[in-house]
Amino acid sequence: MWNSLPRKGVSMRVSSFLWLIASLPIAGTGLAEVTFTRDVQPILARRCQTCHRAGEAAPMTFATYQETRPWAQAIREAVLTGKMPPWFANPAYGTFSNDRSLPKEEAAVLAEWAATGAKEGDPKIAAGPPPFVEGWNIGQPDVIYEMPVDFQVPATGVVPYMFFVVPTGFKEDRWVEKIEVRPGNRSVVHHAVVQVRAPGTQYLMEARPGIPLADVPAKPKTGEDKGVGEFGFPLGKGVEVAAVYVPGSVGDLGKPGQARRVKAGSDLIFEIHYTPNGKPAADRSRVAITFSQRPPEQRVLNALVLNERLRIPAGASNHEVRAKVELHRDVSVVSLFPHMHLRGRSFRFLARYPDGKSEVLLDVPRYDFNWQLTYDLKDPKWLPKGTVLECIAHYDNSANNPFNPDPSKEVRWGNQTWEEMLIGFVDFAIPADADPGEIEAASK
């Protein structure tokens, strides 16, 4: 989120930081005068208004000059420090189709506009709002499912992860081309995961339609952390993550010739992390689906590479944790999504090939728990059989981490934000008629 202007009584450190920002040099824009209507508004429409508009994730809108002008200095600070737009991939590795980073030339325009009085310009040339999709980013869906009941979120306290079962009612197998989760109440939904449970699968069988189920915290796995890792859900065994919502996400828009398979009689399971905000609130989140019009050439499936044996020592400022799995059939990587909690510092996906060579698929040197992004590869990355896919994460459990709940304690695996996770979400693409279980079969 964009930082607001400083409040009265801010500390000397914050005041000094803002003075430093104000004194930063601005790259030349080549413009005689930078104005909102001619120069700034088109950039905001391309780069910012996906979130900064009514009804979306950001707390303020940037649609008009009147709405944007009070935030001019905050915008300048955000673009000069690289805080906004949120994009954390190291440009040295990989090319991504959803890259939202701001080109230097456009950052210079926004910064100079704020530094030179944030002028409006000619209101007659102000552009109208861009044609954003209202309601669903995937377009008009074929079907919408929602949680069967409103969930009441208390004003304070800790809410366990909650599960809500929604039967699909599918009479036959269906191919899902696009899918998007939208929270019913963004103010209390930190993130939401929609899982698909095939009929007969022994997973969360105590979860019944219409009855919210609270998660029971699992005991951390014992034993030495050797960084071996495993798949969170056995591939092809009946449970799969189909969609994730985090602030700023736009859903899975799909790619031509690819789709996710959902078996007849499957259930959707909403797994939601609620964060009380000081006021009682209600939520009824939804998921929208668009079906493929023809059988796809490739099946997309989600895999979770994780390490539940992680142990982060008290006070450690840069503790490394790894999770690696060997792939036992050829696959293509479509997207990557790193996940940690408040102590997360950096995350890297690495492919080690059978010939001994290795390649960084994604490097996130500055992980931000508040902006957990999916990185969609511009071109799918083919990984041959025998490739080891490795996730390398670093954690800051020291007092220097301002978000650290308690630097005096060792941290283990757990769902809540004061605990930790290492999960590398990966979307694989395989031939539509292939058995997903082959990806990990030889490792069992």
C-alpha cells in the first residue's frame, strides 16, 4: 500500500528519512512541465489503478486529480524507493508476463510531478477511467460458487484457519480454464485458498457443507532439518490447490490450450486466513470459474514444495531453509509463488538439471508478507525428468526485523503468522492425458 503522509509527532528517524527522500535527485523527464492530466494519469491507469480504484485492494483511489493530489508526496516516496508498484522479482533471472515493475522513465515522471507542485494541467484533456472489469478480472464466468454461510470475524483475537466446503455438483469431469477468488470482506481476509477435493479422497472428511470447520494446529514434524522437502499434496491423489487470493491478485486468467481438471462430484474447499481489524465483521467469499470450450492440450496442476521440519533459531538474522524435490517425468513450469510468514526475508526457486547444470527460475531478494505475488513465466520453462526443483528461503528472526513477533524464540512450522512456513507453489503443465502421479511416483 502507498504510505500516507507523515502524522504529527513522527520520530526524528522517520522525519530524516522523508527529508532524504525529498532530496533525492530526479532523472530528467524531458518535459517542460509535468501535469496530472497529460503525463501522470496515463501512468496511473496502466500501472496503479488495477488496485487503486473503488472496491479493490488499495485503501485509496487514484482515478481523478482530486483523489490523487493529496497522495503526491507519498507516491513520490514509493516510486523512488521501489516500494510501489509491488514487484519483487530480481530482473537478472526470468521473464514474467505479469511483470508490474515501473519503468525508470515513468517513475521519474511521477516523482517530478510531486516535486514540482503536483499540478493538474488542462482538465479538458483528462482521460476517462480505463475499461476495468467490474466484479471479475477473468471476465464473465460460467459459474460462481460462494461460501454457504457468512463467517463472523470477531473484532479482536486469533482466528484459526477456517475451512468451508462447497460441492461443485459436477455430473462429469470439467476443464477449468480461468478461476478467480474474491473475498467478501477484504478488510478481514488476509488470504484465501480454494482447494479441489475429488470424491472418495480422505482429506478433511470432517468438513461438511454449510458448517465452518476450524483448523486444528498440527504438531511440528520432528527430526533433523536436512532440507529435503516434499510435495504438500501428493500429486494426482485427489487434492489440489486451484486458486489463491492475496491482496493485488487478479486471478488465473489461463493460457490457450491449458486447463485444470476437476473430476465429477468434486468439492471445493475454501481455506481462509482471517485477521481481525478491531471491528466485528462478516465475510462470504466467492470463486468464479470459466470452463474450457474444448479439451485442452495440456493439464495445469498445482504443486506445493515445502519443508515442515524447518527450525529457525532465536535471534538468527539470515537463517537458510531449503526444500527440494526430484521430478520423475518431464514437466513445464507455468508460474511460481513463494510463501513465508513475517520472518521471511528472501526466496529463490532453483532448477538443478540432470546434466549437472543449474538455473535460477525466480529470485525474490526482498520478500514482503503483505504482497505475496504469483510470478507467471512469459514462456513455460521445460524441466526434464530427473531435475531437482529446490526452494531456498532465508528468514530474519532477529530484533532488527520490525515485523518479528518475538526474536527470543525458536520458530517452527505452523499456520499462524507468528509461526513460519516454507512453501513454493508451482503450477506445472503436462500432457492432458498424462498421470500427475508420475511426477513424484519414483520418490515414494
